[in-house]
Amino acid sequence: AQSVSQHNHHVILSEAASLELGCNYSYGGTVNLFWYVQYPGQHLQLLLKYFSGDPLVKGIKGFEAEFIKSKFSFNLRKPSVQWSDTAEYFCAVNRISGNTPLVFGKGTRLSVIA
Amino acid sequence: DAGITQSPRHKVTETGTPVTLRCHQTENHRYMYWYRQDPGHGLRLIHYSYGVKDTDKGEVSDGYSVSRSKTEDFLLTLESATSSQTSVYFCAISDSRGDYEQYFGPGTRLTVT
């Protein structure tokens, strides 16, 4: 069965610090990869996704992620965080075979302090 | 935002009572999903649907049933609610036209006392 691991449960950063959130998945086949963000009290919104092509994908709000197939990783990065980035971040994966349900990591809570 | 609504948005119910949550979409997407979100567990799939009257179980389906009689509606039923089903429930939709990207509804916060 597929699984997704997010290594950091809670990350605290100061404004303007750089961010990297780890995500590893376990599945030997071809996958789609996603990062979702959930702001306090809100529903999940898509930050970015990787289906194929350039392994460095850019998303909304200055976020990017790099797919490293050999490491089964899809880490999320942002060069300079803002207070408004305080949220919970979820990595998710599904198999490329038509539509299959997403498998989510347990999430990483990001707190950005002034 | 995708046209997804969930009702009710908040509900408090007693142990042993049946509860039905509704997800309604206006996007005509083929696939619909129910997840539950709990601290420390992320989102876990309860059931999903790949068409009208076509459903399948997810990771945490025990104690839940679903029905989809129309493309736009996907119902989640707790036959006899238990305190362990206190959670936030999210509906999601996807379709091949959107590369199967999942769009999420606003969520339903359910408390079972």
C-alpha cells in the first residue's frame, strides 16, 4: 500500500526565513504528487502538483517543490516565509492509472513568527 | 473555488444516533470522496465514488456507508455514531478534465457526545 511520510510535525520559523518541508512516499510505480495547504479554519487548497516533465514545479504564493525520483521525495520550499504562510501543509500522492484516491501525509504545521 | 458545498457545517449528536452528511457539487465531476481529518492523522479516506451508484471503501470505512444516486450528491452516513467518529469531514471532487486534481469542500465538524 502507498504511504506518505512528512518528517516534521511542527515547524516554527521567523519571517523571512527559508522553508523546506520534507515529504517521502512509498510506491514503486509512477505517481502524481501534490502539496495542499490548509489555513486556520479553512479547507484544503492546492499549492502545487507534479504529474510529469520538469521535476521542479512552481506553485502559488512563491512555493516550489522538487521531485527526486531516486529518493522518492517531493520536498516543498519557499525562500522567504511570511506570517501569512502560517498554516498546515499536506503532501499527497496517487498512482497514475486513471483516477485513484489521494493518500495524504499526516501534515506539517508551520508557525511563522514576526 | 470549486462549487462544492457540505451540509451541515457543524453538528453535535449523541452516541448511537444515525447521522447523514451531504456533499453537493455543481462541477459535474465524476469522482467524489469523503475524508476525515483528525489531529496527528492528516486526512484519511473513508469512501469514494467513481460514478453514480459506484462506490468503494477507503482506509477507514468501518462504521460508515455512502450513497450516490445523482452525479451532484454524495451522502455519508454514520449508522450509529460513536465518540471515535468525532472529527472534521471533508468532501472532495475530481475529474479527468482537471488532471484528477482534487478540490475540497469547506468541511463538516461533527461532535459525538
